[in-house]
Amino acid sequence: MRVAGSRWKIEEGLEEAKGEVGLDQYEVRGFRAWYRFVTLALLAHAILVTVRAQAQEKKAEQIEPLSR
């Protein structure tokens, strides 16, 4: 069950990467070029996910004191 759940997260992340960083837009001829492209695209996606999470956390911290 845990493995199936992790697969869903991986597929979800790949779908996000296709839309946000153009993971599906590669036009390369060789494996090395494809590997470099995919590596850079996934790195860019990881950075965007991290920045988004930090922004949401900061926003939640700003809202929390107001609700008290």
C-alpha cells in the first residue's frame, strides 16, 4: 500500500513538471542530451516546489497571529 501511494506522488510530480518546466518539450537526438535536459528540468521543478512550500509556510505564519 505504501509503495502504491508513493508511486502516485511520483506521477503527480512528473505531471506538474510537464506543465511548469516543460519536461515534455524536449527535442533531442541522443541519450546524453535527453539525460541532461531531464536532469535540468527536474532540478528546476524541485526548486520551484521548494520555493512554493516556503512561500505557503510564510503565508501561514503571517495569518496565524491574526487569528489569535
